[in-house]
Amino acid sequence: MTRFWHLVTRDLRLALRQGSDATIAVMFFVLCVVLFPFGVGPEPNILARIAAGVIWVAALLASLLSLERLFQTDHEDGSLELMALSGLPLELVVLAKTVAHWLVTGLPLLVAAPLLAVLLNMDRGGFGALLLTLALGTPALSLIGGIGAALTLGARRGGVLISLLILPLYIPVLIFGAGAIDAAITGLSPRPHLLILAALLAGALPLAPVASAAALRQALE
Amino acid sequence: MSASQFAASGLACLRGERLVFAGLEFALSAGEALLLVGPNGSGKSSLLRLMALLLRPFRGDLLWQGEPVSEDPDAHRARLRYVGHLDGIKPVLTCRESLTFWAALDGAPDPGRRASAALERLGLERLSEVPGRYLSAGQKRRLNLARLLLLPAPLWLLDEPTNGLDAAATGRLEAALAGHRAGGGMVVASTHTPLALPGAATLHLDDFTPELHDHEHGESA
């Protein structure tokens, strides 16, 4: 277990010293959402109506943007090979890297989301659900996206390929994420949606690293 | 056969559509070394990657004390150290941080102290706080080789370890190899430059290149 945390801290240290990956994801998220009032016009009612969906779609795209580099740099410089040979099972390597990736790119989205919700005039009743859905949904996005990142490792134009592979798999997270917020705003209980999101995360947590590790083994050959 | 620790029987390697080598045999006992020689594309790197379980053999088996290594790959990974063409060095991590991480990932107790000792043995102590991006190619290679000294492991697999090394560093590497073999360790190395491995057996990989319609050389494996 200590090995696992050594890998997480190493990835966090790398991300914090390089800086760009973490800030790019959250900047993209903010800019993406800020574009909507310019596109659909500044009417508060319309913006309030679409706020939940817009924030969720932007969060999903932001998560996708940074995923390409999840394994890429380690693959290019040979570190991934050495990790595969280390005492830590590749599944746990994947999980550790995903945890670090989420802390760096997913967590800032949670911090920025309430500000964007205010910007879009979202109903106050939805704020709690917004944070909860993002807290449950973005780790699931990172885990599922990791499969795409592992599958497209070494492929040319991998980024585009990841989007094609992974975006369809993101749809359930998007539906229940935005659905929970809408339910909370209209006065219904967001609980069923949140439970399904939690189930998606609980399913992805053990399964996605296994799939990603299998794909990585293929990429290392 | 009975005395050999690590051996191969009828090993064949397929890369893409091309049979790189077939019917390859070798046997190594404790303290012995094997030098892989052959033209580019004859499969030196592929053979080392096969031994590290980064590739799967097309035919044949690798045997550890008579048992196929594929039966317990994790145990085999734990007893080997692989140094490939890529150095796995992060531009933003210092030499000491890199080595401490690799030691910790292999579960070494007191990784920091082991990293310092390894740096010293390869003459890198003055560079220990220098980030990877300022290292020359030869210094990167030395840092990668320093991983060998972190934790004892019986089998060292070295893919052209002397690339980029100056005479003094080659001397330090030879001393490390001699020390490793004196302790009963085994070394398999490929090289194009002179590397002193007293009493090493030589494996000519072109002896195992299958005779096809035309004999192709020149591709890098």
C-alpha cells in the first residue's frame, strides 16, 4: 500500500512542478462555460435552465482534454515499462495514476463549479447536488477515460481517438449528473440519481483499472 | 542443464510479421554473464525484452531453475532489473528523487538512503539535487544504471548499457557488474562497444536468424 502512495505522490509532484496540465483543464472548464452566455444570450431564465447541463458537459470535456497525457509521458520516456516491472501490479499502477490525475484535474473543477453556477444564474437549490454529482462523477470519468488513454497509447492522433472511444461511455454519468441537479432544483429528491452515480463509480473503481492495465500490457509489447 | 539458473529452450520471437529469431538456446548459472552480439535487427533488444517478460515468446520457454517463468511472472519480475534504451527520467525530478521513487516502488526499506548509496557508486553524488532536464545523455544513462544498485536482484538485463558512457563511467559499471556476479548474480547484456565481462559467454543472435527468401538486416529491433 505504501508503494501505491509513493506513486501517487510522485505523480502529484510531477504535475505540480510542471503545472500546465492542472491549470489547462480547469481553465478550459471555465472558458467553456463562460462562452455559453455569449452564444445563447444573457437571459437569466434560459441560462438558469441550461446551467446544470452546460456545467456537466464542460466538466466532461475538460476531463477528456487532460486524459490523453495520463500514460503518454511515462510511456514515451520508458517509465511505464519500469513500473510494469516493479513489484506493484499494473492495475494498481493505473489506479494510483488515476487518483493523482483526478486530484490534479478533477478536484479543481469542483472548486470552480460553484462560481460558474452563480455566473449562469443557477437556482441555489441545485448547488449541493452540483458539488455532490461532480464529486461522484468526475472520478468515474477519470477511471473510464483511463481505459481510452491506455487503448490509444502510441497511436497517432490519440487525443481524437480517445474522444471517439470514451465520449459514448460518458453518457450515463452525464445523464445522471445533470439529472440530479435538475431534480434538486425542481424540488424532487436527487437521491436516486446520486445513488446511480455512486454505483457507476463503485463499478468503475475495480473494473476500469483492470481494463486499462490489459490495454497497457498490449501497448508495452 | 541441472546447474543452470536461467535458461531458454527453443525460443522464438515474432515481431509484426517477421520471425526475428527461432530455436534460440542458452543457459546461465549463478555468477555467469551472457553477452548478446549480432547486427542491428537480429533481436538483441527483443531477447532482453522477452527475458523481462515485456514481450511474449512466439515459441519456446524461458526457464528459471527448470520451471517456466510464465508460470509465476510476478516472481520473475521481482528477480530481474531491466535497463532499456529509454532512461525513464523526468525533467522535473532530481536524481535523488527519481532513485528514491524507484526504490520505494520496489518496496525497499529506507529508499532515501539506498538512493544516496547508489548515486555514490556510479559517481553521481554531485548531481543528486540536479533536475533531470539538465542531465547529459551519459548522465541520464548512469542514473538509469544506478537503479540496478538499489535493491539486490539476481538477474540484470542490460540493453546497450555503455551507450553514452565515458571511460570512467564504463569502469564504474564494470566494477558494479563484477560485484554483482561475485555475489552470485547473473548479467545478460547487449553491447556494441567494448565492455569487460570476464568469462562471459557470447550469444551470436544472427546464428538464430531464420533463413528466409531474403536475409534482411538493418532494421532496428
